[in-house]
Amino acid sequence: MAAIIGTASNDVLFGTGEDDYFDGKAGEDAFNGSLGNDTYLVTNPGTVIVEYPREGFDKAIVSFSYSLPANVENLDLEAGIFGRGNSLNNLLEGNRSNNVLRGVSGRDVLYGFDGNDRLDGGGGNDRLFGGGGRDTLIAGGGYDELDGGEGNDLYIVESYSFKIIERAGRSQDTLRIPLNYTLEKTGIENLVLLGRARFGTGNAGDNTIGGNRFANLLSGLEGDDTLLGDRGSDILYGNRGGDTLRGGAGNDQLFGQTGNDRLLGEQGDDQLVGENGNDVLNGWGGGKLERDRLTGGEGADRFVIGQRRDSAYLGAGYATIVDFDRSERDQIQIGSPINRYRLVNRNSIGEAKADTEIYKGRDLIAIVQDIELNRRDLIVAISLKRNPFESIAPFFGFTRFPNQKQRLGNFS
């Protein structure tokens, strides 16, 4: 390989027609590579590279943000941040910084290496490798192969034309997709539905699955999953494991199924069903007209209608607790102090058995169906520092719940 070296001035350098190495030094130079696989060390943003089609496979080595000129295939970004390809099949290589690498329309290969990188293949069938760090990999119009490497990575795709290479349990990775999707055969832990997608299903790991503004059907499968319904009237199935289900806005249906689950209906008239396990059910979302239906199922369940000094179900809203079972050690959680609450036994729903109405002052907050309660069935949260369903951190546009044990005190 011939070395063609410039000076500190603005040089015009020509290649030999073989594989040449150009170093223009400090000036704003013009490199003319001609034939051969040429390498250009670009030290000044004003330097110009002149190459023509089918004159070899050429590479630019730069230490600042750079876009490949026409007919140069490869970019080695030694110290810059941003690198952009061209219409050819490009190789774009980042560095230890947080790089942004963008392909265009060719069959590109992008390497982020270390750093929290953002890789976008553009059109064509591309291969993206994030390396270390919390990387974002974006699939374009072709069939793309995405490998985030180490770190908690984010994958953004537009169609089913992609392949993700991730080993389960290595990190916490997230896929955003505007289509119905199942994580079952991937190493991805988290799923966010974009656009008009309706259905999202997890895998055997601990998944977080987020819906969108439409009516979603979200299923957790195995693992301790978190399902976030967002704004539509959603149906959420926890399946196996200790799951957290959050309905969001809309009239939602939440089914914990097997495991000790936490169900939060939030805004709207929601139906919460714990099924098997010791479940926590909280239907209220802050409105004054909410009417939720809470069914614990088997196990020692806790129905939340109050927290600290606050009660839920303001105004005309209230919860209907369907299957309170004293023999299964079910409990109803209210706010404090207890002397503000009163129990009224009468046939509120049907005529088969007496029901219990729970009031805070004159405000009806719950009807417990087919059982006459006494105050031993109620508990007050006496040492909680935080609402068990209060959000504590953002998670890809949603919020997640604290995974904390709750200390409650009984009273008689």
C-alpha cells in the first residue's frame, strides 16, 4: 500500500491506482483515489474525497462527525459522534462514545462498540451490532438483523422483517413495534405496542408489556410480569407468576390468574379478578363516578378501598366486592382513622343474602356482596410510606410499580 502524505497546507493528492493510504495532515485537502481499495485519514472537516463508481472498496477514518461522500463504502469513526452512510453497502464503525450511526439504502453493517449508541440501518437488509452500553437499534425498510450486545437495549421496528439476537437473562431489553407481537421465542424481556397494534404476549421471563391508546389484549405467560394497559378499554391476563396489572384509562378487565398478583384498575369502570393466589385488588383511579367490580377468587385476597388517611371512590363511585371470604383470610383495606367508617348491612344487590355497605361519613365507597361484615374484616395501613400502586419511575413512556413488601396492621 502506497502512503500519500500531504503537508500543513491545503493539498491536492492523487493515488497510484493501487491500494493507497492518504494523510493530508492539517489542511483542507482534496484526495483523488482512483482505482484500488483506498484509505483516507481525514483530519479536517473541509477535506474532499473524490471517488468514482467501481473503483474499489474505500474507507474514511475520521475523528469528528462525518457523512460518507459518494462512492466511499466504509467509515471508521475514531473520535466523532455522528456517522452517516450513503447509497452504497456501507460499513460504519463507532467508538467508545455515544454514537449515532445511520445507514441509507444499501446493505449496511453498523457497529456501535462501547457507549450508549443509536444505530439506524435505513433501507436495505442491514446488520446492526450495538456492543456494550444501552443501545437503540432501529430496523428500516429491509430485513434487518439486530444484535444489541451487552446492556439494556431498545429495539424499534416497523414490520415483521427483522431478527433480534439476544440471550435471555443477559440484560433487560425492550422491543417497540406497531404490530401484534409475541415475545415467546425471543430473548427480549419487555414489549411496547405502538401505532394500532392490539395484542401483546410475553414469554417465560419476567416481562413488562405496555399497550397504547387502543383496546389491547395483553398476556404475561410465565414469570413475574407487569402489564400496562394505557388508554383503551383493555383486557390483561397475568397468567402464571406474581404479576402486576395496571389498566390505565378505559373500562378494563384484569385477570391475575395463577400467582400472588397486584391488580390496579385506574380510571374507568373496571373488572378485577384475582383468581388463584393471594392477590391485591385496587380498582380506583381518582375519579368521582367510578364503579368497579372486584373478585378475589381463591386465596387470601386484599381489597383496597382506602390508603393512609384517604378513601377511594369519591362522589357517586363505589366498588362492588363480589366474593369476600372470611374463611380464606380475605381482608378489606381502608384509610384511617377507623371511626370515620361505618358498616350497614342490608340487601343492596339481589335478595338472597344481606350485603354490607361501607361508608366514609355519608359517602358510599363499597358494597360487599352476600356477607355481613364486622370491623375485624377491615385493616388499616398504619406504616405504609407509599401507596402500593403509586408509580415511582418512568419506563419507556409508562410507569412501573415498586416491588416492595407492604406492612399492614390489623385492628379489632
